[in-house]
Amino acid sequence: MIYDKENIFAKILRGEIPCDKIYEDEYILSFNDINPQAKMHILIIPKDPYIDVADFLQNAKAQYQTNFWASVNIIIDNLALRDKGFQIKTHKGKDGGQEVFHFHLHLLSNS
């Protein structure tokens, strides 16, 4: 599969589609999901074009991966979720439930 530069997350990253931004740095953009599945449902996407988690783990440089997860950690702290509890989910491929083929995490909490 080739990365589709016209997927909705690519368009959000380019500023073509607005989002309700939660946190952004040079590695990630996070924003509220427009169809929340929990009281808090945030999408976290890398700014670089990876199709899914397997593509990210296989092709992102180690330093990029480290910085991506450090940014996820900042979001968890900023939202005071560390002690309250949360879920992090991702999907890989159509059979895994992936709908947008840009690697993304779902950060969910009922706090």
C-alpha cells in the first residue's frame, strides 16, 4: 500500500480541514475526535506520513519514534490522565478496523 496524501489526516495536517486541536509539536498533532467513543476521545497523529502502526514501527527513525511517544506522554500529563486512567488504541489494516490510512492513536478516557 502506498501512502494516500489525500487522506483526511493529511488534509488536517496541511490545514485544509480544521480540527479542535489539543496539542501540537514538531512530531505530532492531536485533536478531539468528531465522533467520540468515550467522554474524552482524542486522536494523535504523527506529522510524518506513515500508513499504520506497522509502517511507523518499521520505517520511522528511532529518534522520531522516541519523540512521538514523549509527545504522547506530554498529552497524558496535560490532560491529567496518568492517575485517572485511559486507553490507547490503534488499528492496522481494514481487517483490524482501520478506516483512515495514516497511523493514529485513539486516546480515550471516561474521566
